[in-house]
Amino acid sequence: MDKLKVGRINYANLFPIYYTLEKEFDCSSYEFVDGVPSKLNGMLREGAIDVSPSSSVEYLNNRSLYNIMDGLSVSSRGPVGSVFLFTRKLLENLSGNLIILTTHSATSTALLKVILKKFYGLDCEFELSDSPEREGKNNFLMIGDDAIRHHFQMSQLYSDITECDAADAEPVQCLGPQVHMYDLGKIWFEKTGLPFVFALWTARKELYDTKDPRHEIFMKFTADLNAAKKIALGKLPEIAEKSPLRPIIDEEGVIKYWENLDYDLTEDHKKGLKLFEEYMGSAQ
């Protein structure tokens, strides 16, 4: 019997769900395939994997290939805690400047462009990099555990973290002399009042066909995944002991990070996703 090929993003934001899924459920009929979001997007699009947490942009650009798995996402209603723009200037002064974007996430790069163009009326230049922080440039976008680690390293380097002298509505934090950090989830929520959906659990449409040999396994996976999410959110303190972030963040910090995330997919989330799609089209 063919196994269901499941994309697995090795970021701390999804660790509680994967950890619980593998610990509490029979996963012998699933084959987990590791990768960063952009890699798994491509594999899902090509049919090399069957289901995965996938960038919202991937779904929006390829609706004909996928169905969204109900009730599941990686979102935030405010600070996401792991999608940061690091700059040497205040954001409103970035027009005409070069920003290095991560190749690891299509959604986060599209969100930054929306924020700059739609919310602040800024025109910037962009380059892509696998390691934006190593390019020696002044402005760069980082996501996931790499962003959290860089924030931690900068916080240690400049241990006296103070708020920047900026407008109250400006979600900016000073990490040192002329080093600013913006949380993109916080900006989106403050400007729209809606959740931002960074990723959706997305499945190839053929899996919903009862004649597909993987259909029954997929139905089982759907039930297991929803149950794992529910269990995980009730056991965050226990799971935090195993978190890959523990070497740099204490258990209380890890739990707070997860609690700031939103793993649901409600009508509000769908409204946020629709608005993002509209803004993304006008920010090109």
C-alpha cells in the first residue's frame, strides 16, 4: 500500500502538532518529507508530496491543484514572533532602499511588499537570498527559527533593548544602535484588524476522490491531524520541554510564542486571506 507523503516544516511554530502527531498516533502509513516552506510548495505543486502545510501564496496561485484542509492554518492575530524585517532605518524612511528577501517563504515576502506599498506607500528594491542576514546589507527579511535566533543574538549583543522613538502605532523595536526590528504579523493586524494566514494545510485535490488509492489514508490523516492539534494545544508546557528552541529560549518563552500563534481557520481567517490576495494584486 502506498504511503501518504506529508510535508514537514522543521520550524518551531509547527513543532507541537508534528510532535503530538508522531507521539500519539499511528503514523506508519505516512511518509514525512522535510523541507523549508518554499521547497515543500514546489514538491506539492509537482505532486512529489500529497499534503503539506503550505504558504498561503502557493494556494492562492494554484487553487486548481489543491483543497484547503478545514480548520487548520498557521496564523497570527498580532505579533507572529518569527517573521521579522530587520532594518537600519525606520520603516517609513525605506523608500528607494534595497531589502534582502528570504527565499524560504513566498507568503512572507509578499506580505512585506504589501506592507511597504499598500500601508506605507513605499517603493523599495528587492533581492532574494537563502541567508539574508549574511549579505552584509542594511535591510533584510527573516522567517522561522532563523529569525528567532537572529533576534536572540542581536538581543544578547545589545542587551539593553529599548523601544524606538517612533509613533505609538509603529510596531518597531530597537535592538541596538540603528538596528530596528518589525514584526510583520503585528503590522498586518494593526492595519486590518484581521488575522494573517501565513500557511494553510493544503492537499492535492485527487486525494478527495474515493477512487484514489490514497483516499482512505488521507481521511485517516485528516482525523489524526485535527486531533493532534487539539491535544497539542492542551499540552504546550509538556511539549515545550522538547522544543528545538529550548537552547535559546526558556520554556516560558517557547509557550508564549506558541500561544501567540493561531492554528485555526475560521471565517475571520478567510476574510484576512481574501484581503491579502486583493492587496497582493495591487502591490505588484
